[in-house]
Amino acid sequence: QVRLVQSGGGLVQAGGSLRLSCTASGSIPNVDAMGWYRGPGKRHERVATITTSDDTTYVDSVKGRFTIYRDNAKNTVYLQMNNLKPEDTAVYYCSMWSTIYSADPYWGQGTQVTVSS
């Protein structure tokens, strides 16, 4: 069974940086997109996405501060978060899915990011 395991997160002061990682336990067939959401719920807000063609999207509130990137060899997607703000405080979830096939996306377990002012 495929699992997405997240790491990173924690408590940081405003202006600080954190990096989130999300590693798939194995190769996931048909996945061509990955992304990060933040909650309280898994789909509360889509923060950033990246495709296997390295096309990226960002929600306006994080543009210029967050960067999503991936390492295919490690089956890992990252979210580098710089200049963090208190409003970035949330539970962050990674996800991987297919844009072609109708299948449920895979989700990580979630990780708390808290930014203090």
C-alpha cells in the first residue's frame, strides 16, 4: 500500500523559514501532479502544485515566499517556505494525484506549521 510520509514543520517566528517534505513509500502509478494544501481540513486551501513537467502554481498569498519542487529519484516533493507569516499557521498536507485518471488522490498525514508574531 502506498503511503505519503511527511516531515518538517514546527514552530517558527515570523520571518523565518521551514521546509516540508513528502515522500511516497513507493512508485505511484499514473501520478502526474503533486501539491500542498493547508487546513484545518485537507482541501481547505491549495497552496502550491507541481506537475511532472515541472509546471507550478501558487496561491496568491504565498507567491514569492514559497517554492514547491520535487526529487523524482527520492519520490519526494518539497515545500520551501520563507518569510513566514502568522497567517501561514495551519496543518499542511501533501497530496499526489493523477490529472488523467479518475482515482482518489493520495494524502500525507499532515504536519503542523505554527508561526509566531
